[in-house]
Amino acid sequence: MKLRQRDIFLFWAPLAATWLMMATEGPFLAAVIARLADAKFNLAAHGVAYAFGILVEAPVIMLMSASTALVEDATSYRRLRNFANALNVGATAALLVLLLPPVFGLVVREALGLPEAVADLVYRALWFYLPWPAAIGMRRFLQGVLIRSGRTRLVAIGTVIRLISMAGAATLLAVATDLPGAMVGGGALSTGVIVEALVARWMARRDIRELRATPHPPDGGPVLSYRDIVGFYVPLALTSLLGLAVQPMLTFFMGRAAAPVESLAVFPVVNSLGFLFRSLGLAWQDASIALLGREREHLAELRRFSIILGLGSAGALSAIVFTPLAVVWFETISGLTADLSQFAYAAARLTVPVVALSVLLSFERAILMKVRRTRPITVATGIEVTAIAGAFVAGAWGLGWVGVTAAFAAFVVGRIASTGYLAVPVRRSLRAGAGG
């Protein structure tokens, strides 16, 4: 049966709304922190703490895609759940290790070379991130179960509840306590993901009962083993680790480039705006996995939707960053001073091509995950990270660009490199499928 563009949109839209709502967390918290005491230092510390938070969650970030692609019966559900729990424990332990004073001093104070005032705020904020990785791992696994059942609206509802919880916690902490802004941000984020994980477990209870009542794969295929899970997931975990390492890496680089404190303060604000529009493409990965079909029979319809989505999301971002709306966004909404906003404009315009390329990357990854060829995804991410590092060094240290501008220029170069590399294994996988 041919998929209509309307059908694709209705399936994708709740997932896009989920990512879009999550993307509002960054601008909202940046706006809150910008209005509290010592805004410049706390914005910088919040950006660094968040960078480490997403780095330690790297092992669990692909659990949604894995659950969507692999969970079909009682055994696959139970084994992937056990695997997810082990990852959650490991990610939490990694954050605890980072919080050991000697480790933190070596990584943050010495390696990153942050100003002492920023480093102290980062350390205190990271304690609020302690529940973060396990809560994210749990909810992403459960959301994958909901997606594979076609219940994407419930995923969006869960995110609404998360945002309400996050915003309520941020407001309460900002108004009723004297906590610095970086800690307000960390506490609010952790509160939101804990609530969302609990809600996801309640929402998925019916789907879990159905999976437990299905002892064997519906298509009569082989039972999923732990070896299968490791072979499928390890490349994806490495992909996440490499990809999420970019922000800490750029934090390190920006601390040694022109205008370091200004760049560190502006980076999370610009990145949050770009993420609002990149989130539309991120949602496309899991939607494509679910809709592609066992024999990739819906490829043409999904390819067409990808083109529309990529051009549309990039065009919408352009309408902000290339017009006077940029001043409204950065100064009025985000609360940056006029001086700090000057550092944001050029960097924000460089996010436009990244938005379009993110849709392409998600579609390429979805095709490869569907055929369970995840290793090329890891290689592509390694190429992207290497290209980002090289481009930043050339722009910031070679040409003397401001750190935040060099960072977003490097994002463009890296994304072009990764999508270009993946085009080859994707074509091979499609030809192999057609031949089969």
C-alpha cells in the first residue's frame, strides 16, 4: 500500500512536536538564567555543564531507535530492557567519576582551562544532573516501544508533561531559592526527564503487556540474542559518544580562541535556536525506521518527504536569522545584552545549512538501521567530528575568527563530510535490497 504524504506527516508530526518541545528547553532556560545574577558566568557554566550532561548520556541516546527497530516480542523486549538498564547504570557511574574532585580538576579546570568562577559553577551544577542519564535511557527505550506500536501521539503528550515539569521546577528554583542560574538549569532539566520517564512507563503498559504475550517474532524470524543487540547497538553508542563529544570539544577550543567567555556564553543560546529547527530532522530518523517497510517499499515517498522537510525547516530558520527577527530572538526573547548579541548573529546564520543536512543525515541513518548496518554510521560520525575539529582550528586559530563563529562554521563542514560519506553505503544497501 502506497503511503500518502499526509499519512507520513501525521505519523511524523507528534515526534517532531516532541523534539521541538524538547528544543524549547534550551532557549527557555537560557532566558531564565540570563535574568538571574551573574548571567554571563552562569550562562557559560550552564553550557559547559549541559555539554557534559549530554556526553554522559551518549551510551543511552540511541535506545529509542534501537527499541523501534528491534523490539518485536517478549524475548526482544526483555533482553533490550536488560541491556538498557545496564547502560543506564554505566552512564550514571561515569558522571559520578567525573564529579570526583581530582577527575573534575584534571578534566575541567586543567584540560578545559575554564576561569575559576565558571569551573566552580559547573561542578555544583553537575550534581543536579546525576539522575539525568538513567532517566533519559529509561524513557527513550519506552518511547521506542510506543513508536513501533504507532502511538506517536503519546510520546508527544509525555513531552508536554516533561516541559511543564521542567518549567515549573525552573520557576520555583529561580523564585524561591538563591541558587545560581547554572544550578537552576540543571535541577529543572533533571526534574523534567524524571517525570517524563515515569509517564512513559505508564503510557507503554498496554504495549508491554502485548509484547509479553508474544513469545516469538511475528514474522517467524530468529529470536533476538544479546549478541545481536551488542552488534547492532555498539556502533550506535559509539556514534552518540563521538557526536556528543563535539560540544565539550568545542567548549575546549572556544576557551582558547578569540572572545572565550563571550563565545561560551552565546554558544548555548545560538545552539538552542538551531536545535529548534534541527529537531524536525531528528524526529525524522525514528519515523523513517518505522515507516520504511520490511522491504523498503516506501522509500520513494519518504525520500520526497525528506526533501520537503529539509528545505522547509532551513527556510523557516532563515526567516529569523537573516531578518530583524534575529534581534528580537536574541535580545528580547533570549535576554542577551546588545553586546553579547553581536557575537550571535553570524554564528546563527551558519546553522541554516546544518538544519537541511540534518534531515538528510537522519534519513540515511534510518535506511542503514533498517537493514541493520550500523557500522557506517559510526564511521561517518568519526569523519564529522574530525572535520569539525579541523575546520575549527583553521578558522579560529588559523584565521583568528571569534570562537563561536568558528564553531558553527565547523558544524557545516562536518555535516557535509558525514552525509557525503553515508551516501555510498546507503546506495549499496538499497541496491542489495532491490537485488534481493
